[in-house]
Amino acid sequence: MMKIFNLTFASFLMAFLYSCNGDNSEKKNNADTNTDTLTSKQNIVESDNLIDSQNFQEFWLGFRKIVLSKEDKGFKEVVALPFEVYGFEDSDPRIKLSDIDSINLIFKKFLSESNVSYPNINNHLELINNITQLEVFPGYAASENWRRIEQMEFRNDGNGWLLSRIYLNTKELKDQH
């Protein structure tokens, strides 16, 4: 009788453990999706608060208007000096520019570059044209005094927001100059 009880108990225990550790991939995938959705919503809310509290969305729209107008005169108002151009790899050359004419030339090259990671967008100019609401743009990252949009970094020095750095193939730039 004890053997039957032990065998029944062992079978019940195995069935219980199997049901707890069995294939729950559908439930697990749903849980992961829910977690991802919550995380995404949380990031958007955090980003939105950062945009509003620092007036970055307003700055972005003004910056975007200047860039899309293709006029050089307003550009110097939205660029930090010295302006930094970093490569994509840590070992790539880093360039600092203080001459607004040189910055304009480099930025125009940047706008025409096709190293944009979004489908149906051919270059950075098209990317800038397509971004009106930062909180819904997946390539947007923010902290208190720093913003990144794709390959552009902006800083708030206490006096307002300025474009401070872009990422470009600096190996190619060094070879051309």
C-alpha cells in the first residue's frame, strides 16, 4: 500500500512540476510583449516630460525650419562652438570646428549622407523633414541637458539648446582634406 501511495504521489508530483515548467511559450511571449509595451509607453512618457520641461520640442521645430530652409545665416544661431564631428567607431578621427563656414560645409555633407537607419528615408535631410513629434520618433534619446536624434546630439548649456555634435564618416573626411 505504501508503494502505491509513493508511486501515486511521485506521479502527481511529476505531473504538477511538468505543468509548472512545461511549454508556456505563448504565455511567456504575451508577458514579454506586455512588458515591452509598458516599457515603450514609459519611455515615451519620460521623453515627453523631458521635451516639455526643457522646451526641446519647440527648439527642434525651429532648428528643423532653419535646416529645411537651407539658409546659412540662421544656422549659426543653433550650433554650439566648438562643433564636434565624431566617427562611428571609437578609433575614428574626431574633429572640432569653430569656423561657421566649415561647420556649414560639414553639415551639408551630413544632410546628404545616406547612413540613416529608417526605411524609405534616403538621407538626414529627409529624416529631419519627417520628424515633427519627437516623442513618437524611435531614434530619440533624452536626458536632462542632452538630446540625441539619430546621428545628431544637442546640449543645453543653460542658455538654450544647440546642436553640439554629429556622427559622420570622419575617416573619409580626413582623406578629403
